[in-house]
Amino acid sequence: MNLIMWIILVSCNLILAFTLSLAAEPHNHVIIENTFPPSKLTDPQVTGLAKEYRRRQFQFALLVSAVEAVLLLPIRDFWFMLLFFMMLFLSIGTAYFLQIRYIRKMRQLIEDNHWQLEEAPVQINTQLVLKKNEKLVSWKWFILAVLLNGGMFFLTRSISGSFLIFLTILLVEALMVWGWYFVGRLPVRALTSNQEINRQYNDLTKYYWSFLMVVAGGLIPLMVYLPLLSMDLWQDQFALLTTLEVALLLFIVIFTFGWLMALRGKQDKLLAQAEDFRYQGDDYYWRYGIYYNPNDTRFLVPDRIGLNLTFNMATTSGKVMLGISGVILVVAMITSTVPMYILDYHPDPFVYSVDNQEVTLDGPFLRERQIPLDDIQQVSLVEELGRGVKTNGFATDQYAMGNFRLSGRASDLLVIKASQSILKIETSDRDYYFTSKKPQETEEAYREIEQVLK
């Protein structure tokens, strides 16, 4: 697991460096959050600083990746997860502060050479405003996504937790509709004095972003339900469905990036045809790499790279979303590290009890497994777990907790993998695997259960 998690971090570092380095490529006459006169976009000073910025992003990504190699050392799971999140925060923080540094360098370059652009007065074209959403993809396409979600739920309705998954996907679909709604509310931009170019520019923005929301809404149910089907109803097709899942994930990533890069390229070609460029004075509000404009009531705005919609952090909603993002990261760290701390340092994290009616198995942050004695078909000690997949729980190199499918059967695991003796309790519908930190206590549990079953 250590190697896989390190590879994930390295991949995140490189993706982050690549994404942020796109700001060094001119888009809407903007380079690293600073707007230049069209004639200065290819100036050697500008291109040289842009190249330096790209180089620094990848250099720091590789440097942080080398530091993160500490995760490859054999350490306890608690320290591993804690270091994982600390390294993740280090990577994000390093890339962000590097971006701010070069935003300021670019601004200083503009000021030193007196390349400042004059702000053009706001230009309002009533016809453009009235027809701003003509190319917006219809919201009715979301109906297909909802029907697909309903059909998938019907297929998996017998699986535990499927209704919760159904409701979760409905919530995500609602977020996609919400995103589509905000795309429709994006105001038109008059970046040139040529109204036809302005119209085409804004039509491209509305069409491409609304289409992306609709496509995402349709693919989300497939992304979620394919693994569910492969682990329960269509187990014989596990390899095929897993391949389809990976292919679908790759398609989503490649399509999204390619689609937005196409939008970016078409917009730049349009602006290259214009005889002028109307600077709106936006640089001041992007000086920290995020959009902060108290005079703008919009919650969502297009970023300046042309590949994302971002929040206006000056709005109450933007601040709330920033806070929620921080809370999610902290909660993820706590929920990942606290169970690991208990498992690593508690003298007896997995416990059992036996009486004349049932066997009870319990572990940290898990519901009790109560197994009626009448349901137990067989109890035994095994040396290893069978092959399988996790359905709801977590597994590390040292522990396995939660719901799994082992050898084609639903299984509940409370297992320390290093144990040479694993208690296995078989019932008609599922198996239970249990170990204590001390092998003799696992064997004692086996004897107690055997005794009450006689």
C-alpha cells in the first residue's frame, strides 16, 4: 500500500504542476494572472519569466515527491496516514505560494516596463445580453441522467446501502444542475469592440460548459454503479466491469481536459482576429491566484486558465465553500488517522463476547456484528484470508475492517493481517473473520464458540 499511496501523491504533484503551469500560456491575453498588451505577449522578458515559472513548478513537484518518499519506509499505519496528509498539504501549499510569487514577478515586470493597460469602460450590448443563452445545452438532458440513476437503483435495490447510494447520486446530479444554472447566469463579456466576435466568444463559453455539466451528470451513475454490480449481481463479469470502470474513468479525465482545451483554443483564435482588446481591470482581483472581488455579486466565475469555474471568495457563498473545503480535508485526515492510532496503540482494538444466544464482534468505529448461535453453520481457524475485494470499509498492509467479498461470499472482517491464526465464522448468507492482537486470544474465542455450539 505504501508504494501505491506514494505513486498517488507523486501523480497529484505532477498533475498540479502541469495544471498550474498552464497559466504561463497566454489566454485572453493573460499570463500568470496578469494581462499584457497583445504586442507584448511574445516579448522575451515575458516568455522567459513564463518558462521559468513552468520549470519551477515541475522542479518543486519533483522535490516534494522526493521528500514524500519517506512514506516508503516501514512505519505504523497511523504515522503513515498522518504523514500522507501532511505531505499532501505541503504539496498544495508549495505550488500555491510559488504561483503567488510569480504573479507578483509578472506584475513587477509590467510596472517596470510601463506596460499597464487602461481600463476600458464597460460595454453593454442589449442584443448580446438578451441572446446570451441561445447555445446553452437544454436542462432536459438531465432527465436521462435521473432515469439512468433510477434504472441502476432498480438493478441493485437488493444490495445493502443501494438506496443511500441512489440518494447520494441524486444529490450529485442536483449539483450538476446547479452548475448548469450558474453557467446560464454567467454575464456576457465584451472583450473586443467587434460584437460578432464577442457573441461567438460567449456562445462558446455557454455551450461548452453546459455540455460538460450534462455529460458529467450522465456518467456519474455509471461510475458509481459499475463497481457495485461487479461485486454483487454480476460477479462473473468482475474483470470486464472493472475494465469498463477504468476505461470510463480515463475517458472522463481525457474528455474533460480535451474539451476545455478546445474551448480555450477557440476563444484565443477569436480574440486574435480582433483589432483591439478591452481590458476590464481584472488583474487586481486575481493577485492571489484566486478571485476576490467584493464588487462582483457572482458566486461562480470562469478561471483565467480557461479550464475551470471558480468561486468568488469575496462573496459569503465563496467563503462558505472555502470553509467547507477546509473542513472536508481536516475531517478526512481525522477519520483516516484516528482509527489507525487506535488500531496501532490500543492493547485490544478488536474484541468479542460469547453468550448462550449470540457471538458479538466489535472494533473501533464499526457497528457491532451480532451473530445468533442458531445462524452459525461452522466455526474454524484459518491461516490466511481468501482472495476478494473491499465493498465498504478499509484495508491497509496491516489491517482489514468492514465489509468485503472473499471467495465470492459477503464477509465481515476485523482482522490483523500479520496474525497466523484467524477465526472464521460461517453463516448461510455471510462469513465473519476475526483476530485479536494476541493469537492465543483468537484461539480462545474459537474454543468458546465451539463449546457453546455443542
